Amino acid sequence: MKHIIILGDGMADEPIASLGNRTPLQAARTPYMDLLARMGRNGILNTVPDGFAPGSEIANLSVLGYDVPSVYEGRGVLEAASMGVDILPGEMGMRCNLVCIEGDLLKNHSAGHISTTEAAQLIQFLEDKLGDDRVSFHPGVSYRHVLKMKGGNKHLRCTPPHDIPGKPFTPHLIQPLTEDAKATADALNRLITASRELLHDHPINIQRVKEGKDPANSIWPWSPGFRPSMRRLSEMFPINSGAVISAVDLIRGIGVYAGLEVIMVEGATGLHDTNYEGKAQAALKALKENDFVYLHIEASDEAGHEGDVALKVKTIEYLDTRVVKPIYEETRKWEEPVTIAVLPDHPTPCAIRTHTRDPIPFLIYRTDKEGDSVQTYDEFAAKQGSYGLLKEDEFMKVLFQE
């Protein structure tokens, strides 16, 4: 039996008035997810343990069956693993966004979804100007980068920038949680100030402003931690070999620590214009060669952060017709049975433009099991599913039940 998880990041939402008090999942035309829900079994899953913020790093670790309190060391170190940036003993890694600040407000968390090419030049510029024996900057994808600090203290209060779009940024600068962490917090806040001074007049930002685009005029470090101690998925579940496909460094980094092969897809952007067909074909090829594939699609989450209801509905429909459909139609021809699971990691409601900790809907379709009574795939129908409410590693356990 082969297994594939198709994860639509941030796909879950809340009822929206402009959609007739339906969620984007309810409003979207999703014939293939609905078909799998009818033929499969459904439930809801709590992906955010008590005491943790509902970040994608927390939720995806949880979906994969990890005990988050024992393995979580921040988002930055996971993304560093994807980028090939080694976090050595005594080093702290952090996610480092390029953001757009306008006046006193953090306008957006993505510097207007800056291109990877532009961002790489800005991050190298900051490395040349601010990097030293203690601090280094490492370029990633689009606005997502990594900052390393030797001797840093991770006991910091850091606000994810996607939690405060359009809000004053000063109250959300880095704060120490202990007296010992004060020096680290002060150093990081000085880096933010210095980056604003350096990036303001950079030619790339001058050109972006001329073109009506948001400038990448500040860094925003957050999610500090050290190298995590994570078991391979093959040590936890009946997986002989597996692969992960994502446009996002975070998910690829989790895959590295989980012992999964990281598969890159040309044209995978993490946005609504991502290469859906390329990802689906890569997943099918990987599934022929492995017995487990984790296919992650970021687009719906970004639409939720933008508060763009119509775009979020469109990304869900794209996922259904351009990913779920080809994977279902191809695998149903295979002699070896394939279990298909579909779920988000967390909700990203358009109304508040950030993540929530509400349980998410999931479906598990397997050719050798009868379905339950659920007829459609959405947040409310899934509550009537036969799996009920799952938590911790229960989702992965039922996924691999033969």
C-alpha cells in the first residue's frame, strides 16, 4: 500500500458573508475532493498543541505525527536545513523575512511577494554590510530567509510578521523573555534598524517603487531555535522510503529532518501561480518510486494572508482540478492500492489574515475501505465523519492502518 498526503496550506477558513456565509472550501467547486470525501472517511484534526502558536511549522510537524513539545526548535532551523545551511552547536537560527514597512506600519510580511532573484541580491547586500563573525544572512525563496547567530539566546518574544499586517510594528519588536536574553534581543533589534537604513535607498527598492511595487525595506527576524532532534518518519511509521514536494523551505526542511527525499519542481512558487501540474506529476513519479509522499501546496495560505476571498476560492479549485484530479485518476489505474489523504495544516481566515488554532477537516480515501456518510469536503461536513476529532499522532496512525 502506498500513501500520499495532499496538503493545502491554510485552506480551511470561516464562513464569509460575501460567499453567502459559506467558507471558501464550501463555496469552491471541488468535485474531486468531494468525491474522495464520499468514497473515503472523514474527520477533524487538532494540529496545534496547547501552548503553541498556530504556525505552519507547528501544524505540519503535528500532521506528520511528531510530538511538537519535544522536537520543536523554531522555524528558522527547519528552513535552514532545506537551504543546506548547517546549524552548528552554539548557533541559533531564525527565520528572517524581508518585509515592507510604511511609516509606522508593517504593510506586509512579504515585501510585496518580492522575487527570489531580487531578494537574493538584498540578502547578500545585508550579509556584506552587517554579517560578521557572529551574525550571518542566508538567502532562501522570495521573502523567506535565514539569519544565524552564534551564542544567541532563544528565549525571545518574536511576532510573526504575517500576524500584524497593517499594524504598528514598533510594539512588536523583539522582546527578551529572560534577563539573559536581553543582549540577544537588543542585537537583533539593532539589525532591524540597520537594515532599514541600508535597504531604503538600495537600487532594487528604488526600482520597485518606480514600478508601483512594495519595497523590501526591512528585515524581520523571528522563530529562534537550535538544531532540533527529530526521528526519521521511517522510525515512527511503516515507511520504507518517502519524499516531500513543496515550494516552501520550511516544509522541505521538515522533510530533511524526517528523512524524506526533497524533490524540487520547476515553477513552484508558493503562490497561486505555482506549477500545480508539475507538482502533481512529480508526486506521481515519486509515489511510484517510494511508498510515501508529502505534497504541500502553499497558495491558499498566501491568499488568506492577503485577505483575498476570491483568490482563495480559486486556489482551492486549482488544487482540486490540477492536483487532486490527476493524482486520483492516475493512481486508480495502478495495481498496488494507494491511500490518499487531503487536508490543510491550519485555517488562515481571510477576515483576520492570519492563522488560527481551530481543528482542520481531513479525508482519507483508500480503495479497500468503505466510506462514511460524509458527502462533501469542508470544515463542517468533516465533523460528521467517522474519525471524529483526532490529535497528536492519531492522524498518521489511522493513515497507515491497513
